[in-house]
Amino acid sequence: MKIAIVWSIIIIFASNYTFSQPLADYKRDYIWHLGYDGWPQNPDYRLMSLNFATTPFTLTSTYDSTGFYMANASICDSVGNLVFQTNNVLVYDKNNRLMTASLLNPGDWATDPEHGYLFMQTALILPLPNSNHLYYLIHQKINDPHAGPYSGEGLYYTIVDSNLRNGAGGVSSWRNVVVRDSFECGKLNAVRHANGRDWWVTCWQRGFTKYRLCLLDPIGLHDLGWQQLPVIPSFPNDGQSCFSEDGSTFVAVTYNPTNNKTRIDIMDFDRCLGLLTNHRQFYTVANGYFFGLSIAPNSRYFYTCSPDIVLQYDLQATDIANSGDTVAVYDGFRDSTYLNFLLSTQFWLAQLAADGKIYISTANGTKYLHTIESPNERGVACNLRQHSVHLPAFMVRGLPNYPNFRLGPVDGSACDTLGFNEVNSPAHAPPETGGFIKV
């Protein structure tokens, strides 16, 4: 009897270790899909795949019909193979084939399904803790154009089972309602719980006065309701947001067209309780529409992009608002693929990749990406290289929306109860044996 009990404990522990450890998640963001839907008659329109399992990344392309104009979310399995992807209109399996013809978010914004939703950060994919085959696709629906200023009108989740359809993956539960309310347009984020296993998910009400908090644990997605913030409402508009790589800070940018300024919101985040505090608000040091946002691997510097300027801010500065430093000005370069168009390569969205670099998309459809080669460095030492990645086909704006899959538990905290041990290996740049951030 004692031997049976001991083996039962070992089996339970092994199961938790296999499917719960952040060690099993560090390759989840290795594959990025970019580009318009495939067009065999024109090789300039193809689906492109960037695979960060190697440094530098490997790049392939196909004529499959998947297209990512703005909304873009995907996820890999524990060994870095693509499981599925979505443009927040349709869901595609690992072979770039439709899982279902039903639309994730029907309405005026889904009229061109193969280009995808026209709003970034409206979809996010997370693995269900303690499972090796279930995934939660959390997605936002935007109100129809005639309803006034753009805003989210509903938050949903769809469950994908990678074992269905003979291992190609399939939808097992479709468009489950989390809440119907008025949300900020996009700005859907997730960060790992301090226990190192579960996930906090945040979605903002219009104006940034409160946020919807959800928790994804082995049982499923739990709606924890609105969390109120004592702040002055901001002008509702789109723009990126993200958590720092150590999970301690949340940052968002939102453009206000009434004064041609972009507001920055910064808050501290408690990964045990899921609470945001110490809300700071200020406008960018330069006027204009700052849209893109990403935070360096060291969680100190964040970068925000307007079409013409990239600014760096220091989250450790005594006066963050005045720490803004211009690290790049658009150099006027244009894509000359079609000489009668010469589309500009101005800055747009930003996303940190597994190789430790920040990639910036262009505002127009071009064959280029910009890179911040050393985002942990201060000022121009961050080495922002414009149009540094030359792609084989056109893409526009739509970079994938990923959380930090390499983030582990907060050691020694009240929530560090699951026994996961930290591994001191790089947070970024594909490690030889895996690992995640030491905090």
C-alpha cells in the first residue's frame, strides 16, 4: 500500500512537471507568420514564416491563403512546432488549412477574412496549464463602424484541441462569451502568474479607468470582473500595450487626436494578486501618433514608435516622463519593388522576439522590417537598424501578439507554492536546454 501511494505521488508530480513547468513553454513563440494571403499569380504576395529556433532566424514562404494585416496570433508546441494561428477572423491549423469556416468575430470588420481583422492585439493564444493539447484563443470583437469611435464590444474565448482531426488540430468550443462591454480597441495582454504555471489576462475598458481581469488555470478561464483604477480617463483609441519581461510593469500607448499627442500609461503589476497599482500618466516628449510599443528583455527600457520617430524611455528613471530619448528618425527609405509606388518604410508595430531583438513593422505594405539589435542598451547604443530585414514578399503592420513564455515563478513569494525551480539561462536567444527568467 505504501509503495502504491509513493508511486501515485510520483506520477502526479511528473504530470505537473511535464505540463506545468515554464520550461515546457519557452519555445511557444518561435514561429512568426507574416504577410498577405497567398496569390500564386504574383510571388510578391505570399505567407512568410520566421522561425526563431535558430539564430539568425530561418525564413520560408508559401502561397497558402492565410493573411495577417493587423490581428495576428499563433502558438507553438513545447518543441517549437506550430500548432495553429489566427488573424482574429479565421483559425488555421499547423498546415495553414482552415479548422472551421465559421468566423471568430462576424461583422463589418470580417468582410475580408483572408486578410484578417484590422485591429492588432485583439487575439491572444495561451496553453492550458497542465495540458499538452488544449489551448485557449482569447479574442475581442470590435464594434461596427457606424457605432462611433472604435471600441471592443465583447471578449470571448475559443478552445482548440491539437489532438483533433488526426493531429492537425481542431476547435472543440467556439466563441464562448467572457463579457460584453465597451473595451479599448485591442490592448489584449497576458502575463504569467507568480506561481509559474497559470496566466493572468487583461483587457481594458475604454478610457483606461478599469480593466477586466481573467485567470487561466488548469480548470479553465475564470472571469474575475472589473478592477477599478482611480485615474483620469484617457481618449479611447488604438495603440499597443505590453507587460515587461519580468512581469512587474504594464505599459500602454494611446493616441489622442484632439491634441495630436500620445498618452503613456505605466502601472506596477502584482503577479500574485493580479492587481495593477501606482498608475502614472504622461504624454510623449514628441507630438504625433505613437502606435507601436515593446519593452526590452531587461525590463528597463521601453520603445514606442510613431511613423517618423522611435523613442526610448527608462522605467528606472526618477522622472520617466522626461527620460524620453529619440533613438531613430525615419530615414526616407522606400520599397522600390514597384517603381510607380515607392511605398515608405515608416515605423508601426513593435514586438520582442525570442532572439532578444525587437522587430518593428512598416506602416505600408513593404518587404522590410526594422530591428532594434541591442534593446537593453541606453540611447542610440540600442542600435536601431532601419529596413534591416529584407523579406521575399509584402507584409503590412501585423506582427504577432505574444506574452513572455519564458517567465517563471516569483521565487520566495506567497504564490511560489508549486515547487518549480528556476534555471539560470538566457531569457532570450534560443537556449540550448531551455530556461526562463530569474526574478
